[in-house]
Amino acid sequence: MTFTAPTQDISFVLHELLDLPALLQQPLYQDIEADVVHSVLQENARFVQELIAPLNSIGDRQPPTLEQGQVTMPEAFNEAYAQFVGAGWQGIGHAAEVGGHGFPQMVAAAVNENLHAGSMAFALCPMLTDGVIRLLTEVGTPQQQELYLPALLTGRWSGTMNLTEPQAGTDLAAISTRAVRQDDGTYRLKGQKIFITYGEHDLAENIVHLVLARTPDAPAGVRGLSLFMVPKFLPTDAGELGPRNDVFCASLEGKLGIHSSPTAVLLYGDGQGEVGSDGAVGYLVGEEQQGLRLMFIMMNAARYAVGLQGVAVSEAAYQQALSYAQERVQSRSYKGSAGPVAIIAHPDVQRMLSTMRAYTEGCRALAYFTAQQFDLSLATGAVAGAQSNQDDLDAAQSAHALYDFLVPVVKGFSTEVAQEVCSLAIQVHGGMGYIEETGVAQYYRDARILPIYEGTTAIQANDLINRKLLLDDGAVARNLLTQMQADAQTLIKQFIADNGGQARQVESAASPLRGEQAKLQQITTAFTAALTDYEQAVDFMLARAQDNRYALYASSVPFLHLVGTVVAGWLMLRAANICAQKIAAGTTDVFYQDKLNSCVAYAVWVLPKTQALFGSIQGSVALSDWLD
């Protein structure tokens, strides 16, 4: 089965749902034209379909090899990466002033989603490089930016994030890697890091590791961590490769999935390099003991990107399940047929496929909407800075606050959804789904890491509670509620106007409402009920912060799921309204009818879950009485 980039839905979300053309009118993006964005997305689709997607099964069967500290990737990966670098894809979402292409993050999100859908294992390398670029762009010294960014932005050099150690795991306070300052201002690092994605490989000519370590006089805990840049090869002042640094790959992890992504155990200061025996040479990023705060720049970028991975693998799994259901003939139709029919005609297969599609499209809209908030914060912030306009400054801060609020939701919700979508993909295949030969099991295996790495779902949920909801006493969550309520009320008023001032509910097939209007009201009714659960859940969590902290954390994951379900549902409601208007205006494009049906599926199969989620949140109080 071949992957086809979902260009029409991507275009719909970017242009019609989120109004990318309006964003491109902002001074920050005014040099980017809509037809250029279209061309980029079309070329991205071709590139992924022809060059990246074939790597998925190849990499699953042919993992990288390690010999004497050197990792060799499958030959097809090297060929594809060379073309990735040559085409300039690495710089797509980075600012033009530092050497990137300057496209909004919404566009970069679409490009990167397709890359991950084609081959998640391949796309992990440029994904982490993006994070290093983002961090150096924000906090690197001018010298560091001048020396490292040009090579990173082309992809000639790649980047990694080094946090985890054998004894530390998620508890970064237990990090023990040491960094000792030298007379020349550099540092020498000694220690071991594990689970380092693309920690060693032969795709790029150099690898830039960002490493959390502790200086000798640093206080205990995370407050004592500093951030260091440790290149595999020390660059000369001209940007050429110099001596081999003392950082080497001791082993590669054998994993459940993403087999062709080399996950390395790295040794720093093991005495194997060309820089002496004092340790690996590292360069301080920012100031000492500010490491974790700075690393969060890269961590947040990675968390958002992992959420995109959830969307991507869901799309790929859905496409394969749909293709199989259209081809697999088995059993007669429940409506009656002369003989066996394709299984897509069976009601429960339709339920599974519509659920998969609804979840995937809802999470795509959520991810792109979150990227839009980042773009708006930059665009309006630039205007505010140029004109000293307080309204623009407030708008920029509001957009960035919403972006921060939604990042853990994108990461946690979209990756958990991917588990269900990939599981359903196997179920659609029946027994054949459990056979590796069909290929659908790979999506399930690959996707299983997503709710774990870059912070488990619980870590995302606790971040949503501690650093978002409680930090502003629920202000962002309630502002979002106001926006969602306003959209729902606008539609309800429209229904009343369309029916002579009488509100009608869609209760059965005998309802006087028909067609698109009936579908739209069904979505609105389900969404309005889910909004009530959202409002009550926000109030509940804020109250528990005062009287029951155990209940707060016991219910944090259900709360994250509820927020994700509702915000994605809101965007599907808005999408449904756009589609209904297009259909009413006489469009002949079947996309809009199919999209509207997908939005109805979200209302039917997904939104009702908010009631159960809120019930779980409430039940955490009783649970805490005997488990605390």
C-alpha cells in the first residue's frame, strides 16, 4: 500500500479553517505568497510519496548497524537524506534572518506531518535538528549562531537532545554527567546518556549534541543543571570539520518499533576521541545553572513535533485500513447482496474507519491551530515592537499563552489517539492485521513510543495543570471556553432563524431537519454538551488545587484527554459549518460532503466521551480517600 499525502484536507485546514491568507498579510510574512505555499505543499507531497514513504518498510526490516562506534544507516536512507538536504527542507519553518525559509509554523507543520507519515523513523533526524536550530536561534551567542546555524539549517549537520541517564530516567534532578570548565572557556564533559535518538549515524557529516550536565560546584537538583553543545567533530572557525570529539556510541537500543531510527547509548569522556583524556569538549549555552530552562525551548518544540507524529501515523494507518477494507471481500451485506461484498460495506467497519478519520482530522486541526497561535504571537509581536502598540502586544501575549497551553495537549492527546487509530487499523484487517506481512502492525509498533518519549502523557498532563491551568488561575482555559461557546451560540441562533424562530433538536430520523442542516445541528448539540463537561472540569481542577492535590494529579490525564477532545471538536464544528455553507452554495466538490460527514462522525463517536472523562475526574476525589 502506498501513502498519499492528504493535501486537500491540509489545504482546507490551513486556508479555509485557519485563514492562512490573512496571516500572510502580516508584515512578518508578507513576502510569502499563497501560491508559493501551494507549490511547497505540492512538492512536499511528491517528495514524501516518491522518496520517503518507500523507506518505511525498508527501515523496519533493515535497522542500522553499529561497528566500532560507527553507525551505518540503510543505503536508501542515505540517498533520501541527501535529497532532503539538497531540496532545503530542513529550513522550512525557520526565520529568514538566520538563514531559514521563513514560512509560518502552520506550513512547516504540514510539511513535517507528511514527512513523519511517510517514514517516522527517517523524519526523527530532522525533527530533532529543528529543535537545536530553534534553541540556538533564541539563546545562542552570535558566534555560536554564525558557526552552527548555516550547517544545521541545510541539514548537513544534525542535532540531538541529551537528557536521560540510566539512573535518572524522567527524574532530571538525578543527572550526574559532569562538566568542568577549562581555562579557554570550554568545558570537559564525562558521563553517559541513553535513549538518544540519532545519537550516532552517517546521514549528516556532523552531529551537534545538546547535553544537560552538572558543574562541580552546582547545587543539587534541576537547579544545578547547565546546557552544553557538544559536537561530534569540533568545527574550525571556518565551519570545517576538526578533531573527533570524545563522544562515542556504546550501543544501539533494540526497540519495539521505529527500527531504522538509531537510538544510542552515548559515552562522554571515555578517552576514545582526538581531544585528549580530560573529557568531551563542550560549549556552554546560555549561563551556568540555567540548563533546564533553556532546554525547555527544545523540549517544547520536540513535544509539539511528537504530537504531529501522532497525527501522521494515524493518517498513514487510516489510509492502509481504508485501502484494505475497499479490497477485502468477505460476507454478504446486511442489506442483502447476491454474494460477498467488500468489508467496507459492513456497519462496524464503517464505524471504525469513520472514527479513525474523525480522530485524525480532529488532531490535525488541533495541531495546526496550535501552530497558528505561535505564528500569530510572532506576527503581532513584531507589529507591536515596531509600533509600540499595546493592543498588538496584548494579542501577541494572548496567542503565545494559548500556544503554551495547547502544546502538552497536542503532544498528549494526539499521541494517545494514535494508539487507538493504529489499533483500529489492525482490527479492520482482522487476523491479517496481526501478520507482519500486511505492514499495518508496523504503525502500531511505531506509534507505541509516542505517548512515552519527550515526556509521558502524565508528564504532559501535569505540565498542563501546573504550568498552565494553575499558573494563571484558569484564565487561558476560560478564554478558550468563551471562544468555543461563542461559536456554538452563533450556530444555535442560526438554526433558530432558519426555522422561523423555533429551536429544533435532531432527535431521530423523523426529525423535520434534513441534510446538511441536520448534520450541523447534530454536531452542535453534541459539542454543546461536551462544552459543559469542559467548563465543569476546569472549575473542578481549580478547586482541587486548594483542597485535594492527590485528586488533581490522579485526574490530570483524563483532564488532558477532555481538553483535547473538546478543542478538536470545536475545530471540527467550525469545519462542519464551512462545509455546510459550501454545499448550500452549490459546490460540486465531494470533499466538502465527505468532510462534513467526518465531522458528524467526530460528534457521534468521540465527543460523547467527555461525559465519561468528567466522571473519571470527579471520581478521583473518592479514589484519593483510600489510595492516598
